[in-house]
Amino acid sequence: MKLNIIELEEFMISNKLESPDSQIFEKLVNDLAYYKSGENNFENENYERGYLLYALVKKFKPQNILEFGTALGFGTAAMAYGINENNNQGKIYTIDYLKQNESIHHVRMIDGSPKEEDTTRKKLLEETIPKKCLDSITFLEGYSDKIFQKHKFPKIDFFYIDAGHFYEAVKHDFFISILLSNKSSIFLLDDYIDRKDFGIKKLVDNELSKYIEITIIKTDKKGYHIKNNDTDTDYGMCFFKINQEKIFQELGEEKIRLFLKKYRGFERRYSIRKQLNKKIPFLEKIRFRRILNRNNK
């Protein structure tokens, strides 16, 4: 199938999507979307993802949302505002190995000036969004496969995949999503880009586009990635819908479960490695083996 590439504004108009309140959204961006990229340089290269997440939740009114990759919670908060404006009819399950109370160094923009601070995601979100929005979020700490094994999810209406970006991790999170999807689940995948070690573009171009109609929404208005030599092609987010029964016919449920089983061993080793890296930092620079056997592609 042909990939449809569209500007964010055109996508919003053609799908009759509503924009968030400008003051609320500006606070989300200033509190949650900036990071320090140099000695005196502070960046926010993709605030549009929150804009789009809010608009999709507001429009399609998903009852259950699963997010892979909470990070600081910018996208999570944007979706929570959408749920709040839908009379709090919805629930977000968001997964990240970063713990809620884990210390992080963060920067906020206050009156146009950066303020660096040591904080936690829990404190940051409590200071940024109302309690009624926080109440719609369930934070799940750990790696996605382990959480999938032990947590009982309802059928999910909307998936946002923005966690591990290498090919096998993205494919794993997508396969988990298929098992949890319903007859008309909506997907949004971040970081469609031809950047080294990023696998979303590869998965979409070589596999998903063969049986799914996918729209690439261009969300880099500043041209950040091209200016920084991250890519020389369009950067964006992938939007599509799937029918679980049809995907099972295309891929085979057994094949999906086999891939997840093989990935499980890698995730176990990766988790142990991350713990070792914290205790013995120099190990992080040593690559002991390839991420996964390429035969799993």
C-alpha cells in the first residue's frame, strides 16, 4: 500500500480535529517538553506530538489507551487533558522503565528562561496537570514484555508507541498491541525517521505498509532533524487503524507469539545489563553482543 504523507495542519483539518487550549498546552510544553542539548542550549524539537495526541483522544474518545514510553509524561499529560474534556471517560495505561519516584535532572521554561532542577516524574506531573487528569493515568514501571506478562489489560482502543526505538523493540511493542487490540484500534507511532538505530521507518516501510494503510504526519515544523543532520527525509508520526482479525490473517497469531517469546529472553538480559551499568558505569560502553538475532526480522 502507498504511504500517505501529510502536513500536521492538513491532517487536523481533514479529520476535523480540535486544537487544545493554547494556555494549557503552552504550560505542558514549558514544563515537560524541553531538554538541555548543550552547555547553554535548550531544545524542544517536537512539541507537535502532544498537540496531535490531545486532538486524536478528543476526537475518537478511546475508552482505553496504552502508551509505550512515558518518559517525562508530556504525551501522557496531553492525552489526559483530552480524556478530561471527554468528561473523564477514558483510562491511560503508560509503560516506562523509569520509576515514578526516580530522580531526574530536568529543565522547565519559566517566562522564556530555562530553570534546571532535580525532580521526579511524579512531582513534575503533580505540579503540571490537575488531579482529575492524573486520576485517569495508571503508571506501569518496568519493561513492556514483563508488564504484558503480569498485568491484565482490557481491550485497547488507542496505542501510542514511543519507547525503545530499535527495530526489534518497536516490532515487539507493535505485536503486543495486536494481541490487545480490538476490531478498530487506532495507532500512533512516533519517530518515523531514517536515523541510525531507529527502527520505526524500517518496520513501517518494509512490513506494515504491505497490509495497512498508513499516514505519515509531518511534525517537525522547525526542521530540527534535518538541521542537525539526523535525517535527509521527512520526519513524522505514523497514524493508522487495524482490525485484529485481519492482522492475524496477514501475519499469523502463532508467528506473533513466537517473536514475543524470543524477544522475552533479550529483554531479561537487557534489564540485567541496565542494572549492571548503573552499578559499574564503564560497562555501558562495552557491547557484548548484538541486540537480537537478525533472523527474527
